[in-house]
Amino acid sequence: MTALTLSTSSAAAARADAVVVGVAKGAKGPVPATGAEAVDEAFGGKLAAVLETLGATGAEGEVTKLPAADGLKAPVVLAVGLGAAPAKGETYGNETLRRAAGSAARALNGTKKAAFALPLEDAEAAAAVSEGALFGAYAFTAFRSDGAPAHAKKGAKGGNGGSAPLAEVALLGGKPRDKEFKAATERALVLAAEIHRARDLINTPPNALDPKSFAAEAQAAAKEFGLKVEVLDEKALKKGGYGGLLGVGQGSDAPPRLVRIAHTHAKATKTLALVGKGITYDSGGISLKPAGHNETMKCDMSGAAAVFATVVAAARLGLEVNVTGWLALAENMPSGNATRPGDVLTMYSGKTVEVLNTDAEGRLVLADALTRASEEEPDAIIDVATLTGAMVLALGNRTFGIMANDDAFRTTIHEIAEEVGEQSWPMPMPAELRKGMDSPVADIANMGERMGGGLVAGLFLKEFIGEGIPWAHLDIAGPAFHESAPYGYTHKGGTGSSVRTLLRLAERTASGDLG
């Protein structure tokens, strides 16, 4: 894990391999941002002119490297674009700072130490820069021949083209004696470590991560961080009547698991239940996915990875709230034992489901976990899943959808997501779409109308929520796995989508803000 320190050093005196400064997009060209004054002075007040000569404009995410001028201890200056300069009296948005720091950290891949002299108006800005730099300083190299990066713990995995990430970040102007600044950076370290945990799990090849080994990861983390953990294997699932998990997993040689992992606090008065879809590989089952759609299906456990990481983060931060994670783990494969379209499964709730499409498997494993989570009567349930391609069609690759049985709860989660820099959008749950899941042979079918398929999936899940429990469903099918060119702090591969939102929800619950 990349180290993070607060430093009172100036950008000119910082001893590092590179110093990072911000540059805004001005009316007549690039303009050095707050924090770059010492660097600009070293260039004789002509840093903007030099950057413009090199083609820099100050556009958001733009990165320009140049040799340092005399008077700077660091040999390299990296200028990162912040976009349009804020109006007088205003500051850069936290997400702008987060992405800029991430772009810089990615560009400094393989570097030992960088000093970040980006605008730090307050502790929130310090948190954003810290998070962006740490999120950007990530590499997944466990399956390369040169092995894992030096920073990785034994057993950890940690994609940046195979080279190690930036090893140390020094936050200039970070006020190390200020309690708020110190707390902000300490939280950023925990958050980044857990987002990297989620990313590592998502990026791990499916032949190295099946339900059993995923459950073992949870057991190891529980031991390390003092969490309570329970793992139901295939025998316990059969005895308990978990027909959804068993039905999805029966086509695979790797049997399913249901993991309960919980952070509890002696002073907690509220309990959140987080439920994650954990399909460690999704072939579509008998309803096989078409060619070109199988290659990234190791990411279909992104919801479970996010839930797992959030529970661990809550424990590491000592939040005064009980957070219980439910990891619904299975591998969806076609075989002579696989569930067939037309089969009827009896779920843990006792409801029967006609399986019309075995590639609509996520809702089946979630249904069992949601019912089980409801039995503990938490104050709220949130499930997270790479559930539907329909949600990607509706919202694109960077935005997750939010559905809920309570409009105020849905709005709160949307506001929290925006606050922490995760793109989301509230989605409706039209009652008329429920009729499309009526089955002539079972209580409900796992498919309904094709149009509005993401909403239909949410309506299906709603059927398995305990009465009176506020519930929200986060469909992260778009942003969970990034396949295009990296940007900001987002690498190719697993992103850790929704961890920030879930953790802030837990923090607000702990502080009593959610009622």
C-alpha cells in the first residue's frame, strides 16, 4: 500500500522524485493553481508559458512532465490539469481534485516518492487529494511473471501495465498538527486500502477465485480485523433451503457459499445490512452468454467485493454502527447438472421461482441473501450487484442506478454518492412491470418485460425484503469494471464502485444523521 504523509515543506524544498502542481484552464492559456507558487517562482514566473509551449492547456486530467528548474529539490515537475479555474471566492470541487491527483499518481507509475502541491483549502480538499493519489497508485501484478509489487503484503494481490505503483505520497500544505487534516488522511488510507481490496478481488482470474476461496478471504480478514464471520457451505445451504444459491451454483464443480461477515460496536444503536452479488464467474449457465460477453465475467462478484471491503473499512475506522455484510457467492456454469430454463426453484423465503433465463442468476442468489438478512431486522438493507445490462444501456458505463422501496432513502443514497464522487442516478420502480413476472407454475418468474429490464430486476428483489425494512438496490453493472482507457484515479479492470457510498452511509448512520 502506498504511504501517505503530511508535509509542511514548500514545493521548492520538497525532497521527492517529482513534485505535482495543478494548472487551470485560463482564458488565454494555462494558469498555475494555488500550491504551485514556489514552482512558478523557480521558473522565473514563466511556468505557464513553459507549459503552453509544451502543449498544455490546463484541461481536466491533462498531464505534462517537465524537467525541474534550478531551485527545486525534485528533479521533475508534473503539472496536472484542473479544468476551468473557479470563480473568485470559490474553490475547486473535491472530485476535480480527486481525479487530478489520480491522474498524476498513474503518470508517476514506478516512482518512489512524489510531493503533491495541489490546492488544499481545507481538510475535505486534503481528503480528496489523498484519496485520488492513493486510488491512482494501484497496480494488479500478482499474475505477472515478475510477481507482486514490493508494497503488497503476503497473500495480497495488487493494473498498471505491470510496473509498481507510486510508493509514497507527500501531501504539501497538509497541516500535520491539525486534527481534521490528520483524520482526513488517516481515513483516506483505510478507504484506499479497502477499495484496493475490492479491486484485487474483482481483477483476480476466475480460476483463482471461486466461492470457497472468496469465503476464505473473508475468514482471513475477519481474523485480522476482529470481525464476526460465518460461512454456509453447500451442505448447510441445502439443509437451510437456500434454493436460489444452490440452483445457480449446481452447474459448477465449485459449490456456492453464503458468507455473513459483521462489524459490531458496543455503542451502536443502528444496524445496516449490506448484501452483495458474488458470482465469481458468469457464463450465463444454460442460457449461455453470446460470444464477446464472457471475457470479463470474473467481475460479476463486484457487489460482494464492495460489501466485503465496506465491512472491513467500517471495522478499521471503528464506526459506532453495526454493519453486516452478506456475500452471496456462486459460479454460474452450464453442465449436465445445471439449472434449466423452465425449472422451478424453492427459495429460502419459501417462494417458488420459475427460471426462464439462467443468465438472470444474480437476482436468485440475492433473493436468498436478502431474505436471510431481513430475518435479523436491520434498520436498512442495501444490496449491490452487477445485475443488468439494461442498466448499462440506460445510464452508461460510469453511473450506477439506485432503486428503493422508500423514496427518501433512495434520495439520501443518491446525495451521498454525489458527495463522495460516485456517479449515480435514482431509478423508478413502476408497479405495472411486476405483472410481467407472473408465472403459470410458480409464485414468480425470474424474468419479465424486456423493456425496463433493470427496473424489473429491482421489482423482483423487492419481493424478498422483510416487511417494514427500508431497502435500496444499487445496480453497478456499468461502473464496476472499466474496459476503456484509464482516466483520473480509475484504472482498467475492477474499480471498487460503491465502496465510497456505502462507507459514507455507514458513517452518517453512526453519527445519527440518517434517523
